Amino acid sequence: MWAASLVLLHAGSALGGDARDEVHHRLRIALEPEAGRITVVDRLSLPVAWGTRLRFQLASTLEVEAEGAALDSPLLARDGVKTYGLTLPRPGAAVVLRYAGPIRAGARHAEHGMPEAALGPEGSYLDGASAWLPRFGQALASFEMEVTGLPDGWEAVSQGRRGGVAGGVHWTEPAPQDDVYLVAGPFHRYADAAGRVDAEVYLREADEALARRYLDAVRRYLDLYETLLGPYPYAKFAVVENRWETGYGMPSFTLLGSRVLRLPFILDSSLPHELLHNWWGNGVLVDARDGNWSEGLTAYLADYLLQEARGRGAEYRRGALQRYESFAAEQRDAPLRAFRARHDDASQAIGYGKALMLFHALRRELGDAAFLDGLRAFAAGRMHRSATFGDLLADLGRASGRDLGPERAQWLERAGAPELRIAKVATSPVGDGRHRLDLTLAQTQAEAPFRIAVPVAITLRGRPQADLHTVRFEGGREATLAVEFDAEPLRIDVDPAFDTFRRLAPGEVPPSLGTAAGAARQVLVVPGGADAAAWQAFAAQWARRYGNVEVVRDRDLKALPSTGAVWVLGWDNRFADQAAQRLAADALDPPAGKAAPAGRSLRREADAVVLVAPDAEPMPLAFVGAEGEAVIAALARKLPHYGRYGRLAFDLRSGENTWKDERPGNGSALTRVLVAGDVARAGLPPEPVLAPPVGAASTPPIVP
Ligand SMILES: [Zn+2]
């Protein structure tokens, strides 16, 4: 379960701005890890258009001198950074900056504890956050760097292509970069130079077999993405082990924590995601003026695509809609143009989940060939430059000969999601054994209607496979479908494979932690007693995570509320017996400290128990039985990752999940049986796949 809470961010920054100038650095770097110092000679090639009076920023701990230009005293010092003025004898003159000093560690990351910068006997990590390299406004940087002074057995890693120099390592990256990285440490280096692009692995302990698995996986995914998207834009891709448990993707390398690196499914989940960021985010750079498009596109073409190849596309899309329902629906939503980076579940549900559903809808509308042509044109035309979401839609539109202006307005500028309802459905025989179906779908959300294409599956008598049709909303609240069949329609299922970005309909997904969290409000009823403080902390964390939470003490409540979702917390909660009435099918017995869901025997002394009531009337209800501060804290952290489940058990001592179960559905409001009796839905035609399965060494969990 730890995996689902893993932080997988990429470190590429999302800057706005127009076409950006470029500075070339020729760097000679001496690292002194024992002393925590760096000495740099930086030979700069500056744009002539900048004239003779420039400014740059550099870490305030570094002493700097200029050669070939006059250096003013620093103008400002803030956040550990000084701004210097530089006067050149003529525009574009050759300038050498020499600087040296210690590097400040800066703030530590709240989750994995990695500092902003590291330079010491254990290794080094330097990027723009420490201002170790002179930065000229928003200008991009290309570079050649020579790193010397490395202790025996150390390697240094940066972007681009590696070369050797006497007593050190050389890296060259001719393409303009947002940031320049320098990672060094006691690494065992493994390389496979078989293709046009080098694959490399840097491990802190020798492990040939692990390195081989990564080298092979890098090769497989390079082949996959070059086939889909065109040439990989760097000379190498390296997997670099980190002392902190990160999952960062940088240009031409990924920085994975020691533990992360050894999780078997990372090879077929984070690795392709971070590799793909070299096209999206670290290749085509993000101009985030109308939203950061790179996470949704990367999630769609990596995390999603790999599940689709394994026949789990619909399941993944359902998960994305469920997360939207849990974390972002009901006034917690935002338009895609507001997304910059993931900072909580809501921003993830939008910037990754909603965005990838948009890409899925575009692919269905444009067709796989035009969709890929558009992506290839976007990569080829904008590589190593900044591009907006609008630029991406423009390239997709051009490839398909369509104007995607309406899509842009609808998803980038607007919040909200369509809510669908079957408004009317009728069938009638029309002679010759033929039947006519008339279907009207309506959008019932308060906001204006969305222009969407909604697939509908029609189950016909005697046919094993459903007939798929599309209902198109062209701007109105209602859209209709009229079709004739040569067999009797028995049942219709609206968007049965979750292809449309929309709110989930009542009964469409079974009652679960996610549906409870997605109610307009959640009321957490906390008990008194020995664990009162632990439950208060649980509730506080829940409230921070979800934007729709009220917390009440059981003794302050006369009766359970009848609207919103209710969470009864603790075996000794005064409302535990009322929860038990709703959970009679699971034999919940709070006084006895027992439950028996699906015939399992769960006991208060050994298990933490989470049960969501099997029906949502009069209001969704969930019971959490646990005791002990540690396990209650663990549940607060873990439960949001189990959104699709309705029944769960955890080991009371370790906090590990021991059982999880999805309740059966109650019948979706988007399904209609047209004849008397029960009719099962006929099978859906197989989905097209953008790429065949790759790897399959392990099946990664679905974490949309
Ligand atoms: Zn990413």
C-alpha cells in the first residue's frame, strides 16, 4: 500500500513567458565534498541582443569574480540568493565568472526529507533551487561541464552526454534547459550503449541484476515512445539512485530513492512515466499560462497506456472518475488552466485525472492516427522550447483538420463536469423483424451544458456483443439517438467503459470510501474515550485532505445527520449501534467488538475494520473501528488510497491492509433494461490500443 502514497513528481518547472533567450555555459567544476564546497569557472556565451548591462542571480554563499566584464556589488540578497549587475565592454562579449564557496542545504521536503541542495561526503545534489549556477532572468541554459575533485569511486551525473576527462567526468547538453543539475556520489555505473541513445544506471551499491533490469526496461520504453512520438530528445537516459525516497524525473535522468528503485512494479510504472517526461515537460517545456499540460499527457501516455495495453483501460478511467468524484467534484473543481503542479489530491484529480480524460476524449474524436500525428508534430515543432496547452490543442487540431477551440474553452476555461441522465427511451417494432430505438440523454448539472460525445452500448436479443453508438451533445441540454436494429434492443448502457469525463451516476459505482468522500459534505462523528485525541487527529487530517468535511463529537450530536455522508469513528462511538443497523449484512456488533463481512471473522483485539453501508439511503454511511494511536493515524493516511473499496480490514498492530473488497453495484442510473426481467449487458467490442503490452515483468497497481 505504501506504493500508492508514493510521491511521484517530476521536477521540471512550469514557467510562463515568451520565447526564451539562451545562455551557454562552459563550466569547470571542482567539488570538495568533505569540505562541502564548490569551485566553478563559468565561461559564458551571452546573447548579443541583451546589450551591455545584465543582471544575474547566484547563491549568496558563493564569492564571485568576473573577468572580461565589470561586476557591481550585489543589489539584493534574499532567500540565500544575490543579484549582481554585470557591465560588458560590448554586447555579447566573452565573460568568465569564477566563484567558490559552500552551498546551503535549504528547506527539507515535507514527505521524503530531501533538502533543496546537498554537497557533502555522502553525495551531492545541485539544481536551480540552490542557485549554484548564475541565472539570467528566465533565460534557458545549455552547457558543457567538466567535474573534477571527485573522491575515488564517485561519479557525477548531469543532463546530456557523458564523456571522460582526466580525473573527472564531462557532460554536454547543447539543447536549452530550464535548469542544470549536478548529482554526484559513490555510484556504480552500468551502461548499455547499444542504441542511438545510451541507457545508464547509477547505483550506490553494486547490483548487476538490478541494473540489468533497468537497462532493459529503459531500452524497451525508449523503443515504444520513439515509435509513438518520434526521436527521444537527449543523448542518454539514466536511472540514478537517491538517498531520499524520491520519484523525480529530470531531463535525461530520473532520481529514484533506494527503496523506490527496488519495488518491482516501478520498472513498468514510474520508469516509463519519468522517461516520457523527456518528451513532455523536460523536452517540450511547459509554458503554464493556460495550464500545465505535461502531467495529464504523460499520465495518459504512460500510466494509462500501460494499463490499456493490459486490457484495463476502462478500469483505469473509472478510477480517474472516482478520484475526481472523491476529491474535486462539488465546488472543489478548477479549470485545467489553473493547474500548475500537484500539491494535493484535488489538484492531482484535476491536473492528472481530468486532463487525461480530456486527452482520451480527443483521441476518440480525432482517431488514433491523427492523435499521434498531432503529438508527433507538437514534439518535433516545439522540442526544447516552451509550449502552452493551447499550442498542444492547436497542433492536435491541425493534424486532424479540426478546430479544437470549443474543447479549449470548455476544459481549459471552465470548471465542472457533465452529469448525465437517461431522459427518455422507447423502442418499437417497425416491421420485418426490425426495431427502432429512440433515446434522449440529458445533462442535469447546474452549469451550462458541455459539448461531449457519449458512447452508448445497446444489448440486442441473441447478440453476444453490444452495438456501440455515440450520442452527441452539440451545445444543448439534451441529445438524441434514433437507430434501427434487426434485433430487439434489450438494454442500454450509457458510457459503460467510462470514456467520457463526467460525474459518476447514482448506483454506477458501488458504495465505497470514494463515494462517501465525494458527497457534497462529509460529517465525521468522533468518539470520546481513550482514543479521543487520535480520532480528532484522524478527523483533522481528513478535513485537510478533503474540502467538504465537518467534524462533530458524538456527545454533541442528538441524531445522525440525514444528508451528506456520515462517518462513525470508533467501536465505542455513541452512534456505533446505529451504524450497525445499516451494516447488519456485515454482522457488525460494536458492543461485542466484532464484525463478519463476507464470512470473515474480524475482532476488535486484532483488526481495524472499515465498512461502508451497502446502500446510500437515507445517506451514505461508513464505520471505522480501530483502537490505538498508531493504527488510527495510519488509517487517516491510508484510507484515501482505497477509494474504490467498500469493506477493508487492517492488522491492528502493523497497520497493514489484510483484506479489501468492492461491494456489488446496485444498478446504475445510466443503465436501462427495456424488457421485463433481468438482462445482462452484452460484451463490449475490444478497445483499440495505442501500443502493445511492454514489459509485463510486473503488473503495476492502478493509481490514477
Ligand atoms: Zn509526472
